[in-house]
Amino acid sequence: MNIIASAKKVLFAITSILLVFAICLAVIEFTDTNTKFSSLSPRNGTLDLSEWNSEKDGLLNLSGEWDFYWHIFLSYDNLRDLDPGADVKAKVPSVWNKYQIDDHSLPGFGYATYRLKITNAQTDTPITFRIPTMSTAYSMYVNEKLVASNGVAATNKEHFRPEYKPRNVSILPPASQFDIIVQVSNFIYARGGMWYPINMGTPEQMQEFNKHIVYRDIFLFSSCFILGLYYLSIFMLRREDKSSLYFVFMCLIVMGRTVIHGDYAVYTLIPFVSFGAIVLINYITLAWFPTTFALLLNELFPKEMPKKMVRVTVIYSLAMTLITLLAPLHFYTNYTYIFLALAILIALYTLVVTGIAFIKRRQNSSIVLLGALAMIAGAVYDILCYYRVIAHNVGELSSFGFVVFLFLQSFVLARRFAQAFTSINDLSRRLLEMDKTKDEFLANTSHELRTPLNGILGITEAMLRGSEGNLNEGQRQSLSMIALSSRRLANLVNDILDHSRLKHSDLKLNLKPLSIKGIVETTSHVFRQLNDPTKIKINCVISNDLPPVLADENRLAQIMYNLIGNAVKFTTQGDIKVTAREAGEMLEVCVEDTGQGIPKEKLTDIFKSFEQVDASITRKHGGTGLGLSITKQLVESHGGRIWVKSTPGKGAKFYFTLPITRSQSDENDTNLPVLYELAAGLDKRTGSFRSTSTGAHILIVDDEILNMQSAAAILKTGGYSTTAVASGPAALDEIRNNKDISLVILDVMMPEMSGYEVCRRIRQDKTHYDLPVLMLTAKTRTEDIVMGFEAGANDYLPKPVEVAELLARVKTLVNLKTAVDKARAAEVAFLQAQIKPHFLFNVLNTISYFCDTDPEKAGALINELANYLRQSFDFKNLDMFVPLDKEINLVKSYLEIEKARFGEEMTVAFNIAQNIHTDIPPLSIQPLVENAIRHGLRKKSGRGTVSISVQLAPEGATVTVSDNGRGIPADRLDKLLGPNNSSGVGLRNIHARLNRLYGKGLSISSEAEKGTVISFTIPLGGVLLDPGHNS
């Protein structure tokens, strides 16, 4: 089967190639049918017209052997009187670089004379010459008469001027024998000479020939122009599809090449165009056409077209473009063959890629292959004509091949659009069916939910009214929470049912005359009760003289509830005003707020189902995006309309109209309980609450009041105390002000500040062990969980949480916190154990010495040693705080012992403010003093000083211990308080305890050979002043 399939593909490829060549041959034949060429040609510089019948044989192509005279301009008189003899019999058309004189090839720059003798011409029949471009300026004479010229042919560069422009000239032969003399010069191009043949015929024949060329150019240009616009419009509609853009580029390239060949229409479009610009267009389009085709194939067949090859082709084109723009014209025109060779190689490679795509049965590959073959065949024909393998050239067939390719690709696009249209129709039908199924499912589910919801609400409200006896405050709060959640769910169910009914026009309205003012005032009153009046003011400015409206009372109440509720939702602080006025036969009601407003691009979308302006704010207050959609449909079902005006940052105005009725409304018929029931779905904006117990203190951070109450109730069963706050900033304030918090339970998705940001802020001051964080998230993707841990979370739980799992995770993290606190307390005990035996040995030796020399001082030292040991081993050192006086006494006893040992080498200075009474962490000053003596003064030569200061500062009591010792090296200073420093246990322990208690640890500054200053501050909240102190 594979062999048969491969054979079919090969057969198709061969057939395609033959078909393309048949098309090209048909075009040639069509051209030849309209314009015939005679087989006569010049030989040895002479053309005999005796056998030429212009009507029967057609045009003459003066391709053949001409007399060629190098480096001289000869006139008819010169040649008649003294013919110097031709340097060479030159083949025309060709460039003179290929001619050899004395076995030497001629250079590109120079000038020469071409001569062709015409014999046996009919003197009574006019002749028309079509003279193509030559390289790069010429003057053509018939005998001594100048009949045509291009540019200025001169013998030097100063007087020479190039030009590309075909000419048509008609003459009456001056005699049966005459000379055609062409003087050609070139001082700018890499090659010179007559590179295109001169055509000769009757005026009528030449007119037809020129018309053929013009029509061909118009056809190519207009085809590419129209198709280019077509593909450009497709690209503008589908910018993600780059293939259309590459087609546009290819069209522009072919258009550019069309106007600089053939009849050179560029002079008609741009009369002042220069010779250099034409050459530039020629070479740049030659460089970019195969590259653009490669880019196109990369879009059509990305798996078959290697990306490296695409980059190579683009680099090639860019390099060629730069060379063309920057190098002299004679330089880059000298490498035309390289240009052509590389372009052919790229074209062949793209053909191979297209063939591979065809073999692999890529979509539309067969049509692309046909088009590519048409272009390649046309290009091969043009190259063969250029090198005179084919006798006469009918024009650029590669352009015709490209047009064939474009038309084929248009068919591909049409088929793709047809397929897309069919696919869209199928998808639309399936979506409509799915939408209908969804509506039926929602409606059925909503109906099924109403029964258990009503049961839950009935039982809960009955218990709240005392059906099962008296309730304590906690029970009543929990039942109220259940009732509130059930009310919200019931309202959501009703919204879904209303949405379904309105969609199917199945909503029945009980229309009657109603006072708009009564409905608005009742609804406004409900929202005033549910919101802080100091933040949001709701005003009803409606006249009593307004006529009643014809409406359904419950639905009108629902409309007002949705609009005022929406205004409240998006107004954190400001005013909400409801007004009404007559507008013809309608009553126009306006609900105006000063909230955040609605972006202009959202004004038409907010009335669509499930559409929300701001997901974060909407989530904070609940909602499904059905409210405004249902409101719009309810207003329209009453015969009115609704619209909105808004300025972002300044608020919004919602307008709706209802029909006026002249019947009188019943003022006492307003169903107030319905409005209160509707409002039950709107939560009060709560701040925080606390519950106390004997266990660890846990902070709950969640923007949803029900989630906070639920978590607090669960933690209460575990014996924990809780504080709940509704925002990130409130949580950070609580952590700063409450040092007893053992754990933070943090919701990830919150407005104003996300849980990730809150966690990062916590970790700026608190480590994972100082304050564990448990994140609650509805997102369970790996990247979301990783983001939480990177923000500093200890653990996470997916929502909704299981009670047992929440309690287990909380217990683990609280135990971690407790274990770390105990470890830090053990470190304090370890500080006591640092009273090493050699210290006691030295002290006892000192006392023994003074027993002989100064018994009284020895007794005093014994008392100080006893006081030092008693306070060091006091079990109260495991407490969190001790009085400042006790810590100072410990320091003094230690210093008395050290002074006895050092004598006059150490000086101690105390500066303790008498008016400060505060508690400080135990062993927080003595280790600092010991560190100053051991590491500062002992290594210093000469007298040392230790200063201990406790002074009142604006932020609290500042404790400072300084010395004038050796100082601490800068590289060690940065690591001294780090967790990986094992040598400074005392300093690290004090720093960690102060940081945990006050949010700020030790501050250390040191300078080599000048000493060290260590300080810390006890905040004002922990400092008591004497009554007589004036601050």
C-alpha cells in the first residue's frame, strides 16, 4: 500500500510539472500567435532584408553578429570614408565583458561603437525600431541621422549620464542599404554593452507588440495590486496568521519588478525616478523574493521548514540589502551571478520543502506545490532567456507563475474560510444545545435546591425564635450564621430561576399601581441598617407628587435592591442618591453613587449575564454577575429601558424607566417583609471579632465573614483563642500590637492586599518559627502552592477545609512554635551554664589572695560572688520578663568580680535613669557586658572602659553597652547575629528574643581599635515612668 501511495504521489508530481510547463508553453504560444518573429538574423555585421516579408514573417529581432569597435565613437562618415576594421564580430545581445580583443577580456567601464549594415531594404515602407535599455547610455544613428538616445553617451565619466528607458522610433529607410550605428558608454555598472536586442518591424506590427507588453504589465501589476489588497485585508482581520502578510510582501515585490521591466512603467508612475533607484529596486526584490517565500512556507508548513534555514535566508537578504544600499553600484552589480545563484538555491530548497509537505499530506500542500512549480518554471525560463539558451524572450514568466500561485492560494483561502464557516456553524449549533442543556440543568437543580433550603431556613428560624428552648449567645450566633448563608444561597437560587424564566419569556408579572417613593424608601432603609452610616450615606430624594407606576411590587423591589446593592458594593465611602422624575408617559428613576465608576469599555457589558466589572471587589461582597442582567430584563419586561452613565473614579448613574398609570396606588399595600428578605443576602461590613479560650492564640485573616466565623468555631472546639480580621493591613496591625499570636491562618485571595503579600510582610520581621503561617486557598495547582511557600508560608490547606485536617495542621504548627520557644528558653539556661570552672577558679584565687592582703575586700567579693551565682541560677530567669533593677544588680555583681581581677586596668561607668521602671527579658544586659569585657577589653593593651546606660528615648527605654576595646571586624559584624553563627550564642539568643517580643533586636556598631556599641530599645508600652517625671 505504501508503494502504491508513493507511486501516486510521484505520478501527481510529474503530472503537475508537465501541466505547469504546458501552461508556460501555452502562454508563449499565445504570445507568438499575436506577435511573430522572423528567423532572419545578422551575420558578419550585415542583415539582408531581401527575403523578409514583414506581413508574413513578422518582426525582426536584430540578434546576431554586429561589428564592434572598442574605445572609439565612430560616425557614419568615419565608417564610410575610413573604416578601421571591427575589433571583433560581437554577438548581440550580450555584455562586452564577454568579448576578447588580443586574448584579453574587456572591462565593464568604457565606450564602444556597434554597427549593423542593412541591405535590400524597401525604401517605400516605414520601419519602426523598438530599442530596449542598454548598459548604460547610448546614441543610435541611421546613417548620419540620430534617431534615439538614452542618457548621455560620452567618452569620459564626467560627461556621461546613465538612463534606463525603452524607445520606439519610426523611420523611412534612406536607401536600400543603410547603417545602424549605436554608440554605447558605461562608467557606472559592472557590465556594459547591448544586453537586449533591438526589434524592427512595420509601425503596425510594433504597435501591436508594444500593446502586448503594456497589457502584460498592466495585467501583472493590477493582479498583484488587487490580490495584495485582498491578502492585506485578510491579515488585518486575522493578524495572528502571518501567511497573508507574506503574500502582501510578495505582491509588492512582483509589482516592483513589473514596473522596472518591460515597458518600464515606473517612468509613468514616477517620472523623476533615477537610474540608481531602478537598479536598487531590481537587486533588493531579487534578494527578498525567495526569502519571503521561505517565510511563507514556514507559516504554512512549520514542521517541514527548519527554523535555521529561515534564519539563514533572512540573514542573506539582509546582507544583500545592506550591500546594495551602502556599496557603490559597480561593486554589487559585479556579483549578479552570486545573487542569482543564491536565489535559485533558496527557491529550489523551498520547492523541496513544499514537496516534503506534499508527501506528508499536509493540508493544501498540493496547491502550494503547483503554485511553487509555476513560479520555478517561469524563473527557469527567464534565466534561460537571460543567457540566450532560448532564442527570444516574451517577458518575465516568473511573474506570471507567481500570479498563478496567488490565484491558487486564493482558492486555498476560500476553502479554509468555507471550512471555518462550516465549523463555526457546527460549533454554534452545539453551543446552543449545550446552553439549552445548561439552562435546563440550572433550572432543575434550582428547583431541587429550594426544598431543602426552605427546610433549613424554617428549622433555623424556629430555633432562633426559641422552639427548642433558650439559646446562649454562641449558639444564637452560629444559628444566625447558618440562616444568613441559607438566605444568600436561596437568593442565588431565585436569581438562577429568574434568569431561566426571563430567558424563555416565562415570567409572570402581577402589575398594579405602585408608589415608587414607598419602594425606594423601604429599600434604602434596609441598606442603611446594613452599612456604616458614617461611611455611606443613602438619600432618597423623590417628590410625593409623582404619579404611580404600573409594576409588579416584588419585581420592582428586586430592581431597586439590585441597583442600590450594586451602588453600595462599589462605594467604600461616599453618597448614594435615588431620584425620580416624569419623562412623558414614563417615570425615570436614577440611582447615583460616588464610587469607583465603570470603565467606558465595560458600559455595554455590565448588563450581560455573569459579567462583572471588578472580580476582586465583587468577590469581596459576593455575587454571580446575574443581578444587573436580571434587572435589565425585569425593566424591559415592564415596558421600560435601563442605561448607565459613568466616569471612572467619580461614580456611576443608573437610569431606568417604568410606565406611568393614572390609577391610584394603595399606600398600605407595600410588602415590606419581602424587601427585608431580599436584603438578607447582603452581609454587613464587619471589622474583626475575638473569642477567648485557654489555648494558643490564633489570628484568622479572611475577607469573608462566614469563613471567619466558621474557622473560629472550629478552632474553639480545639480550645484555641482566636482573633479574626477581614483584610491584610488589619492583620499586620494585629501582629504588631499583639505579641501573643502563635499562628496566622491566612486566606490567599483577598482584595486590597493578597495573602501572598501579607505573608511576605510578616516574613520581613518574623521567621517561620517565630510566627507560623497556614494558608487557605481554593487554588490547588502546583505553581500556586509553590508561590505560597516562596512567600513564606509554613503549610497550606485547600478550600473547603475538613475540620479534622484543619485542627491537625493547626496543632502541628502551634506545637512547632511552642517547641521553638522552649528551645530559646533552654538557650537562656545554657547561658547560665557558660560560667565555666576556670572563671570560678580565677575568682576563688582572687578571693584567696585578698584573704591574706585585704580580708575585708575578700569578704565583699564573697558576697558579690554569692549574689552573682544566686541571680544567675534563679529559676525566674526562665520567665519572659524580670525587673530592670534585678538585671542591673546582676551586672553590678559580675562587674565587681571582674574589677577585682583586673584592678586598675578596667573602668566601669553606669548611667541609669532613676525615673524608669520596666521589665525586660532576663539575661539581656549581663551577657552584653560580659561580651564587652571578654572580647573587647581583654584583647586591648592599656586601660579599658565599659559603659552601661539606660535612658528614656522617644520610642521607649534604650539600653546601651559600650566599650573602647579592639572592636569587631566588619566581615564578622555582618554575620554576628545570623542563624549560622555558632560562636555568639548569647548575642544571637538576646537578638532573637528581643525581635520576637518587640519586633526589633540588637543594634551593633563597631570600629577597629575604637570599640563597640550594642543597644536595644524597650517600647513605650512596656515602660512605666515615675509620677514626678515630666516628659
